Amino acid sequence: MENCIFCKIVRGEIPAKIIYEDDDVIAFNDINPAAPIHFLIIPRIHITSLLDCEKTHQALLGRMLLLAPEIAKEQGCTDGFRTIINTGRVGGQEVFHLHIHIIGGKNRLPGMIHKT
């Protein structure tokens, strides 16, 4: 996608602090971190969201999930981390290119669901 910010990062048109890359994925630090450690893992190919994934993406999705703990440990998340995939507008997705947030640090993260 020509105007997708993450596709521009993949093409090197927008700078990012890349912490991992291979032929299929790139991981980089979030520009608005929610915790001391907050990075994203994205596929190099444009997939809008989980809603747009197909069976042909199965290996890529598995690769992304297996990389999450590996990179998280390298970044300092030795005692756990949070993995988030926002999907669609209602799910809170802001950039419409599939991405996984990995969030962590030294302190326990607050709960995600607030009961009313």
C-alpha cells in the first residue's frame, strides 16, 4: 500500500529504530511507548488486519508469534510481557497494517479490562 506508514518503514522511506528484521518481518520500537519496552512486529507484506489473513499467511503468523518472546527477552523482558493485536476500528487498530505490540518492563503491567 503506497500510503501505509508501516509499508513506508518496510521500504525505508520513514526511519524507525529497527531491532530485528529478516525476509518476512521487521520489529521496531513504538514511537509512543506505553511501557519501558514497547515494540512492534510487522510483516513485510501488507496485510490490513487479522480479519484479512488467509490460510496462506499461517506460516507468517506463526513466525511473528514465535519471534515475540525471542525479541522480548533480548530487549529485557525476562519476566513476562504483554502481546496485543488490535483488529479493526472497533478493536482499537489505528494503523491498518497487521502488527503485534509487545509491551513490558520491570514492573507488572496494569490490567487491561476494567470491570464496571
